[in-house]
Amino acid sequence: MFRQDKVAWGLVLPFLAIEFIFVAVPLGIGGWMSLHRVDFLVVKNFVGMQNYWDVINSPAVLNSLLLTAVFTFFALFFTFLSGFSLALFLERDGRLQVFGRAVVLVPFTISMLIGSMLLKWIFSREGGLMPLALQPLGMADTSILADPSNAMGALVFNGMWRDSAHAMILLMAGLKSVPLQLYDAARVDGAGPVRRFVRITLPMMRLPILITCVRLILHFANILTFPLILTGGGPNDATNIIGLQLYRTGFQDFRLGIGNAFALIVFVVNIALIMVVIRLFRAKEESQA
């Protein structure tokens, strides 16, 4: 047993060291910098909780929080809906389904940078594909990315277009784990497709749905590449979500003290968000038990 313990610790310690170096140490440095005034990497005087107070009372931060909530809600809704639909349709291992999975995975295999640049070109009024599609409707001069509401819709579409495959993979893994005997027994009892889906599929998919929702929420709530490349936060800061606001504070304005305080607040909000989602799912399971 002593030899097995040494082998186990020998396998675990390198990963603990990596976690300590790349997670705990930066978190500690960020926490220390958040208590100081830091301008252009120069640590100046100690300010205590003033940086946190400045972040909480910043109108730009509050606006970015609201925009992040809107973007995360709609991106999660449409991504989960399309991912679940694709998982149900492509669950079988036929030739058509295998080919469909390969096609759906293409946007997910493209980097977020390249995919966002591609969509920016498609939505562009100068030489993009969208004006050509709108030309028969007399809307060729419509600029998707220049209108605040349309720009947010384009941002949501960017998230759905790329991450539906991610949701499909997670949910398809859950569908594969549902015993086929349950569906056979339900067919014998005369249950139709809708009843089988409500009575068998959804109850057996609680954990995969929870995992998918948590991963998508964290991904969309902290995304930077989509707004940075596709919209640049515009027009008029209509898509300036929290990740982009944090990037601007730390790496464009070089206010690293406030930026680190901002990042730690976002970190705590993420933890609270995960706990709320898990709590809601557990409460639903206990009510149905």
C-alpha cells in the first residue's frame, strides 16, 4: 500500500504543481495587484478596496453586465436548442448521420478568430454575402453590424453557429447512455415519440443537460473573441460585453489594478453562477423524486 501511495502521489503531484503555477500563483498576484494602483505595470500606492468600488460603480461595467446577460441568455437558448435537435437527429450511426456530424463539426473545428472574421465578412455591407441575399428584398444597403439590435443578433448567431456542435457532442453522449430497452418497453405500451421523449429521454438527460448548460454559460459569459473581432463592441457599445470591457480596462487603458479587481469580481460571479445553476437542477430533481 505504501508503494501504491507513492506511485499515486508521483502521478498527481506534477499536475498539482502545474495548477499551482498557472492558476494559484496568477490568482494571488492578481489579488495583490487589485489592492494597489497599477499604471503601465508599475505598482504604486496601496488603495485597498477602492479598485473594487470603482468597478462596481462604473456605468460602463454595469452596462456590460446587462449586455452580457442578454447575450448569454439568447446564445445559450439558441445554441442548446440547435445542439439538442442535432443530437436527436444525428444520434444513430447511419451513413447520413455520420456525414451530418462531420458537417456540423466544421464550424467548431475552426478557431474562434477565423470563424468570427468569416462572419464579419459575410455580414459586411462592402462585398459581403448578406447584402446579396437581401438585395431581392430591396434591403441591400442594410448594415447588420452597424445597427445595435442587429449587431447583438449577429453576435448571438456567431455563438450559436460555432458552439452548437459542442452542445451536440455533450448531449449526444448522454443520449447514447440511455438504455434502448426503455424505448422498446414504451413502444410496447403504445407510447408515441413525444411521450417517449418527455417520459424517458428528458429524465435520463438531466446530468448531460446540466453539464452542457454550465459549460455554455461559462463560455458565453466570458467570451472575448466574438465581440472583439466581429463587432469591436459597437455600434455605440451595444455589444460591449463583460469580456471585452475587461480586456479594454486591462490591456487598452493599462489600468491593471482596476482590471485585476474586475477579473476577480467576474471570477466570483462565475462561481456563484455555477452554484445557482446546480442548485436549480438539484431542486428540480428533489421535487420530482
